[in-house]
Amino acid sequence: MWRSGVIGACACVLALAASAPSAHAASAAAATPVTWATWITRDVEVNLQNLPKAYSCDDLWYKLHGILLAIGAREYMSITPYGCGAKASGAGRSPTLDLKFQTLRVLTGADARWAQTKAARRTVRLGPGEPKTLDASDCALLSQLSGTLFSYLDMHVVTSDLECSAPQSAHGFSIVVDAIVALPTGHSPA
């Protein structure tokens, strides 16, 4: 269910994830043309539903912070989880996330004069350990974020392996997305 600025998760969600760049992602980023970009502000509420475990509000904050940084969000962000923890209604398995952060938008042509930074497209993998805040029990969380938050951000999913019903020790899970990330100063746009 979509409402202005509010994203609701459903039982069957798309799969999507992002993580700290691996060696493969770093080499893909090096081959990607550099371009001009500007920061745009995002203000979204994500309603998670019927997670298989209750997350504390602190756990959700750290997991979302790691995911947002991995997909190229600016370091300074506001993440407010509520309805979390085992003592929350519904045993804390349907928390809400109020997210305020910035992501990059590529600028082309005459609009490049409004650029705030240089950026490049990067392939980013999310899964256990990528970013380090995600672990083997976060498949359902990542699956719901892919169908809500990542859809809202119009992130292109390169590959998705979020079969959360399989035993995680034998199967694992991941999602790979195409993200736009800021480059350190010193790069010149293509």
C-alpha cells in the first residue's frame, strides 16, 4: 500500500539488497564513467510487516544505517525506528522506520552546472556481512526493504537471491543493485 511518502510492505515482496563494495564491485566502479551529480533529500516511512524475529530499535538503526551508506546515501541521516522490540505491540515484528536521508541524482547537459559532487555507478551487494551490520537472520528484513525502500528509490536490481524460507546456513541470501555513489575529490567527470 502506497501513500504519499509512506511505503507498506506486503507478504510477497521483491528481492533487493546492497552492501559494502566487494572487490568485484570496486573493479566495476573503476570501469564506470564519472559524472556530475547533486544530492536530493528523501523522507520516507517504511512499514515492515510480520518479520520472523523482533528487532530492537538500536538493531534496526544500525542495520539501516549500514544499508543506506552502502547504496550511496550521504553519511548524515535520520533513522527513527519505532514499534520495535519484543515489548512492542505485535511482539515488535511489524516495526516502522522513519527515514530522512540524501541520495545522488545524476545531472547531464546544462543541468551539470548545478552539480554538488562527482559520482559513478557502482554494483553493490547486500547480504550477510555486507554491510557488516547484516547477518544470516536478516533475509526477511532485506526482502521487505527491497520491495519497499529500494523500489521507492528506483534502484535497478542486478541479481536477487532472497529465498528466505530456505535454511540460511545452507543457502545464504543476497541482492545486488546498481547504485550511484559520490567519488572522493580529485576525480574529473567524463
